[in-house]
Amino acid sequence: MTTTNTVTAPDDRRVSKAPVSDGPPRRSRFKPGAGRQHHAGPFAYFALVVVGIGSLFPLYWTLVAASRTQDEILDTTPPLIPGGNLFHNLEAAWEQANLGKAIVNTVIVSSSITLATLFFCTLAGYAFAKMRFRGRGALMTMVIATLTIPPQLSVVPLFMMMSDIGWGGQLESVIFPTLVSAFGVFFMRQYLLEALPYELIEAGRVDGANNLRIVWSIVLPVARPAMMVLGMLTFVQAWNDFFWPYLALNQQNPTLQVALGQLSAAYVPDQSIVMAGALISTLPLLVVFVIFGKQIVGGIMSGAVKG
């Protein structure tokens, strides 16, 4: 049975209100407690502690091994507490592998590759995401298809090309082949498809802005979170790259990973010195993440949640 409530308006007209049902209330399609903030239980904290310890233990073991001697590391019961030879091993690794020059070369290579990747991949991602031109789909398919080609297949022709140009053993042979990445183009395209509305671009064109002005004033501010994530991934990959720099460079002009390879190239390498060099190569990455960690995590979360 359904009844209708009425009220009298000032001009004596009858105004009907919404019908009120006397039947049972409708069941909500939302579960009870939906939208509430859930608190972590003991199992969640236990899982986080286990994952955290498992993630930090390799770094801690590197510190322990870098502060011990070769005999202590190879002992039947390996030590779990740092020793007193840390600075001696760091100095030995620094002198034996010429890590000073290697760090400078690695900073130059990683920074150049990161800046160039951000610039070119953002422009290409914007073009593929928001600009209309003939063959856009076919070109994007070709870019994605290059991800399926193993990099080892291009080593021989790339090495011959760098030698013909005269860049053998030079940092240019490591920088220029990696100025842009297919993954970066695809990553920026997918982000700008959702984050950059067409209305902003049209508003800029109505105001008389050309394409460069639109990229500088509209695209780059919108793409900043994704650029932070892509920049961190690119910098870490370039910093830790070993295969191509090992082939393209020589021992007189190495990057950090190539120099570390020289420490373990001896007939009986000293593992404590090798670990000391590995610790030196890891510290700059930790500093970068501590400085830009908040922006990087924010960029990942902004890409994971649709606004």
C-alpha cells in the first residue's frame, strides 16, 4: 500500500510530495562498510615486516661484506655484524678500479640519457596520444613491436656503426643509441591519453598558442608525474647498465659497472673489495631516491588512480 503526502501552498493549491512506500525498504546495492577506511591487522604488519627485511637484507649484507676481510666472508659461519675494515676496503676499491673517473662518466651518461628520454618520449607520447596524422596507428604498432626484439641482436651492427663514426671507446657510443626508448614513448602515450583532456589543448589554440607553447605550458605540467616515474626508471637502468658499456668502452674510460667488473676479473678476486665497490655504486641511487622518492611515489599513484 502506498500513500501520498500533500501540503497546502500559500495560494491554497495542492502540491504533491514524493510517494512514501509502506513496504519493506529497498536493499542497497553497496555492501555495509563500503567507503570506510580499513585498518591493517596483525597479519598485514607481519607481511610488511617480512617483505621489508627481505628487501633490505641484500643491502645490509653488502655493507657487512664490505667491512670484513676475504677470510671472514668465506668462513663456514659468515658474519652478520659489520666489521672494522669498511674504509680500508672502500679505499682499495676506489684505487684499484679508478672509481672516481667511473662515477663521473656514469653521472654524465645517466643524466644525458634520462633528460633526452624524458624530452623525446614526452613529445612522441603527446603526438601519438592527442595529435591526428596519417599512419599514427601503424607507427605506434612499429614502436611497440621493437620491444619484442632482443637487444643482443643489434650489438654487432651497432658496434660497427659506432666504430665507423669514430666513437669507439667514447661516452657518445653509450649515450646516443639510448636517447629514446620505445617503452618511454608507450608509457607517456598511455598516461597522456587519460590525463590530458582535449579541451585544454583547444583552449590553448583559441588563445593563439602554437604547438611548442602548448607543449611547454599545458603538456609538460600535466605530464610531470609520469615524467618523474619514467625519469627514475631510466636513470636507474642507465646507471646499472653493464652489457653495452662493457662492449663499447675500454678500461681507460669506463662507466661504474664496467669498472666494478674489473674488480672481479682477477684470478682470485677479493670479495670484500668487490662488495665495497658495489656499495659505492649503490649509494648514489639511494641518495636520488631519498631526494625524489616522494615525487616518484606520487607520480605512480596518480597514474594508478583515475581522477
